[in-house]
Amino acid sequence: MAKVIEGLYYSESHEYVRVEGNIGYVGITDFAQDQLGNVVYVDMPEVDDEVTAGEDFGAVESVKAASDLISPVSGTVVEINEALEEQPELINQDAFANWIIKVELADPEELKGLMDAATYETHCK
């Protein structure tokens, strides 16, 4: 069973958001990285780009497939995880520790539309 962490918000497309204040750390879940296999490239937006909930903001490529990254929240990108440019495999090592983008949340109410850990675990079965 893939690791699921309590206290995060999860989307149906297997992204997570960890919220600290008005900043959301967005990445892919352990389930998603397991399904993808060895990640070889992460396509990320630029700092100051706007992301919109439900729309793609980049992609993760593995030896098996490429998968769009769908933003679970709307807002402004305040930081990208530059370590992933050189070491995309960090996502395979620990998907939750290696977020992809940090977003300043435009509308924290959007979080109510995402799943909690228990609901996400059921979704993955």
C-alpha cells in the first residue's frame, strides 16, 4: 500500500497539498510515483506563474509514461523545487518530502473540494 499522510489535501489526479499559512506545497502522491515508476524529468512552471485548480501546471515523465500535473489549488507560484531539475528521482525516493511547487493560495476555500487522507486511501483502491 502506498504511503498516505494525515493532514494533507489530496486530488483525484493524485496530487497533494500541504498547507502552511497561505502557502500550499504541491506535489504528487506516493501512489502516483509508484504508478509512474522511475521519474526522469519534471516539467515545472516559472516563479510568479499563476496556476488554476483543475488545470495542468507541468508534467512528470518516467521511463514508463508522461503524466500531466493538475493543480489542486489556484494561486501564484512562489517557488519551484529546483533540486528536481537535477534529481527528478527524488520524487521516487520520497514523494511527500519532495514537493514540486509552492503556491500562494488565492482561495483557501478550494481546499474543501479536496480529499482527506482516509478518503484518498479509498480512492486509490
